[in-house]
Amino acid sequence: MRRLENFIKIVVLTIIMLVVMLVADLLVMTYFGLKTDSGMTKFSTTYLSREVTKTVNEQGETQYSMSQQGIDRIDAFHGFAFLLDDAGDVVWSYQLPDDVPEHYTIRDIVRFTRYYLNDYPVYTHILDDVVLVAGMPRQTVWKYHFSFQISTVNMFAYVLPVLLLLNIIVLLVGPFLIIKHDEHRRERQRTSWIAGVSHDIRTPLSLVLGYADELLHSAQSNMEWIEKKSVAEKAQMIEQQAIRIKTLVTNLNTSNKLTYGMGVWHQEKVLLPALIRESICEIVNRGLDEKYDISVTIMETLEEFYVKGDRELIKRLIENLINNAISHNPQGCEISVSLTSQSRWICKRIQLEVSDNGCGVSKEQLKNFRASIKLDKLPEHGLGIRLVWQIASFHHWRVRFTRSNAGGFCCRIYVKPLIRNC
């Protein structure tokens, strides 16, 4: 679901950005086009034709000339001009290049009228009995003619306004729909969050209420019949379940903050080996059952291994992995925590591994588990492991869930050092 939503957001935002950039690019191109045009659009054959003068001398010969204003306009663009009669001969010229001929066939005239004259961009204008040809220097004007059927032009006349209207609608409605969709998504996540709270707290809370009710009824019936050992056991169970509830609430709040980016997390220099030992000591000091054995293995070369991250989040990650092994193996198990360095090509990869030799998980469970932790929906169980994935993602660490060599559950986290080793 998240991938689909992200894809939709990317598509909509891309369309909006493309429209905005298209308009911006059009304005920029128009601006620079006008700046670089240097007035070439003013090089008009219509203007030059008005500056051509026709006279007849005493011998009855027709002569042509151009006013000084016309000559100045041609000089301003370093151009040239000439007049052609009906026979294709040049009867007058100004600044005519050496490689431009003085006689043309009908085929030549058609060719340079549509394209170029010896690579010179030229423009024509018909006078009474001659044709005015005005040219520009090579490599100054890109000249090409486009033609469309009338039906195509008429189609554009109807389609372009519709497209413009659709673009405006997308620009106005698109962001609104994204916001509304995001609000609905957040509301669904809040509902799922409440469902997760109620499910995960229901079991330990029922145990707490049950043991408290037993103590209350025993005290009301006959205080002398209550053995101190029984009271201590029930009190210990109540304490354990209360701690479990506290842990669940803390995990839920932390997961919620990481999901919505609301938490205030510190990016500081953390000595990872010391933090691992500190986290395990706190778990043991809280009264770890004797049927669970935790061993720690840290390579000697990594005793001064530092990472950049939030101390409390990293502690929560380690505690959740150990608590997961404890909660899923009520019969007891051995829990192994290791920090090792592995060579990978020219790089060193640091691996934090927490594994057990308990009941483990099947391949199908692992597959479903890996898929579910990346969904927006907050799971009703397995929240501790989901939070491990969220914390690792927050620190840009890679996580891999698999089966341990002893057949139990294993989590491998590839940690980024404070200073990269490659």
C-alpha cells in the first residue's frame, strides 16, 4: 500500500512539476529569444520594398535603386539584397556575395525561397515587375517551413484550450486530493495504532487483574492462609506483566513517532560496544529468569567502535531483540549477542547479531514477517521487531531476519560506522 501511495504521489507531483517547469521554461526561452534576436525580426522585406525606387532614363531603360534608410537597415544586419526580373536576371544588387549567382532558373528560385541560397538565409518580396531578395550572413538564422492540414489546425484550436483547462484543474485539485488522501491514511493508521494497543495490552492486563483479584479474595477470606511465597510469586508476576505493559506502550509510542517523524532524536557519537553491554546489564538486573542465558561476543578490534545515532533508540533496538527471544521461548533458551567485522571486497562490514537457539520460525513465517513490517498498518503483534526495523532504517542500517545456525530466530544488522572504512 505504501509503495502504491508513494508511486501515486510521485506521479502527481511529477505532473505538477512538469507543468510548472514547462511554463517557466517557455517564459525563459521567450526572454532569451528576444534578447538574442538582436532585432532580426525587424529585417523585413516589406520595409525594404518600400525603400526601392524605380526610374526610367532618357534611353527608356528601367533602373532601380534603394534609399539610404534601406541601405542602412541592410548594413545593420551585415546582409545583402538584389532584385530579380521575370527572366531570372539580377537587375540590381547591394553587397552581393561573390558566391551568389546573378542568374536563376525557376527551380533555383523555388529552392531558395523555401530553404537557403548557398546556405544564406534569404527572404523574398514581390514588387510590381521584380522580386526583392534580401539575405543574411550564414549561420545567423535557422530557417524552416512547417505545414499542417487545416483539420489539424482546427483540432489544435479545440484541444489546446481543453488541455490548458485540464492542466489548471490538475494544479488546483491535485494537491487537495493528495492532502485529503494523506489525512485518510493517517486516520487509518491511528485506528490501527489503537487496535495494536488494545490487543498487545489485553493479555498482560488480564493477568495483572487476575493475580490482583486472587490476592484480594485471599486477603478477604482468611489472611493467615496466604503463604508468603504465594504472595511473592503473584506480586512478581504482576510486576513482570506491568513491565511488559510499560514496554509495549513505550514501543507503540516510539513506533508512532518514527512513523510520523514527530520524535526529537539526537544524532550523537555513540560507543556501540559499551551501549550493548549497558543494555544487557539493565535487562539482567531487572530479574532475568535463570532459564535464559545471554552471552556477548565483541571483537577486540571493535572495542572502540563508534556510530552516529540516538542512544535511547539503539538501546531500544537491542532490548527489543532480546525481549523477543525471551517472549517467544517460554521454555528458556540461550541468547547470543555479537559484534563482528567482516571483510567485503575492499570494505569492512560491521555486523550486530542477536540470535537464539529457541523454537525459531519457518521460512513461510519469515517471508510473511519481512513483508508485513514494511506495511503502513501497525501490526497487532510483533511490534518489537517492527520497531527494530524502524530504528535501523532511521539510522540507515540494513536489517536481515533469518534463522540462526542453532535453529532459532536471528537478526543481523549491518551497522554504519561513524567514519567509513572504505
